Amino acid sequence: MLRFAERGFYLSLFCIYAFVLPAGSIRGSQRKTIGLNKIEPTRMNITGYKTQTTEPNQRLQTTRNVEQKNMTFGNSIQRARTRCREVLREHIALRGAAGVRIIAEAAPRNASGDIVSAPDGLQLPLRYDLVFEASPGKFESENADSVAIEFTEPAFVTWERTLSIEIHRLCWDYMQFEIPLDCTPDWEWLRDWFMKWFDAQEVRVADVDGLLGVVHFASDPEIENGTARFFVDFGSAGDDALADFLDILMNRGFTKCLIGKKKGAQRAATDIAV
């Protein structure tokens, strides 16, 4: 559920060549589940769901305000992912009910049929939540709304007894990471991880909802005061994508990670309590 207007160059390169393959042409094998089973037992207090949007005319998704206490890290991640997936599925169904042709999780391509990547930085591609045929031969992209889980107070967990994680909010399709740095990092690992779960070759098998289990977007890291900050849209990927990400952080020697913005920090999107 993309939130980065500076990536607007993708729109100009978006064309019908990206969507000539029928759904039955998607091929591949099932992915192996890693799971979030490496966390130290920790309980969390959660205030409830909120929706966020950056486009004034974008439909706000109504969600139920829930009070959940004593949830584990795995429970919280699965709840955030499940709700994001529900919103995405509902959004696809809404367009489908209108009788228009839709393609879920489409990656923009150029006239040659190649996936388009950013021209600078990590040079990563992206996926839209869906693309629909607005008129004969004319396709438009669309992204569903985000759903965030807010915490009453920061939660602290430890991954594999090595990586300390401080959590302020969870938003599966707009997850902010902050990582303290002690040197100038090589970000090739982030690109490799993203491309693994992006599935540029589109070998993954779509599920019953037409979703591929892939990540949609990752921003280039911004470094300020010795801390790197970036965002990831985990899209329809499973929690094993996050587990893989945390494993890589740990194996590369990182010892601390913050997820979500601290209270008082400027939001990248407007939160609407429900």
C-alpha cells in the first residue's frame, strides 16, 4: 500500500504491457514458512486499530476498535498482517464487484515488458495493491488503506536473545524501521532481502484470493544522527518475510531495532481513530 509520492516516475512508465498475461500463467512452488518462533516471551498492551491515508479522496476503511492485552509479539504481528490482508482483499473485491478487469499486486513494466525499478538509491521495483481497467485499454493503479495497531506504551522484545526490538506501532503495509549505526553500512543486504520476497520472476503461486505472498515496496534508508530509517510495505507476504528480515539484521551484527514511530514524532500519514 504505497505511500511515497516521490516515486511518481513509476506512473509515467506504467502501461498495458504489464498485464497481458492471464492469471493462469503464474507458476512456481509453495514457499516454506519460517514463522516468528525465535522471540523471547513478551507481553504487549495494544490500544486498537487505526486507519491511515495520505490521499484526501481515498476511502477510509472502517475498523473495529479493539482492546487487546497480554498479546505476544507473534500474535501482534499476525493480527497486523491479517487485518492488512483483509483490507486488501476487500478492496480487490470492491473493484471486482464493479465488473472491471483487475490485476492484484501488479508491478509496473516498460514497453518491453520489463519490471521498472527506481533510477537511483537501491534501485528497487514496487508493486501496486491492484490495477484496474478504467476504460478499454486504459489501466489505473490503486492502493488500499493502511491499518495500524497502536501500543499504549513501547513494547520491548528480543529476537534470538540477540536483537533487541522496541515497538511503538505495527502497520504491515507501512512498517517503519530505525536501526542505530556504528559505521557506514552496505545496504546491498536490504536490496537482496527485498528482491527475494518481491519475486520479480513471478514464480510464486497465487492463493485463492489472487494474492502472491510478496512484499510491495521498500524505501531507501535515510541516515540521520547515526540512525538509519526506512519503510517497508510487506504487502501480502507472510510473517516469514519479517522473520527472515530480523534474522538478517541479527546475522549482520545489528543489536537494536525500533519498529514504528515514537509518540510525538511527526506521522508520515494521518491517523484516524475509530
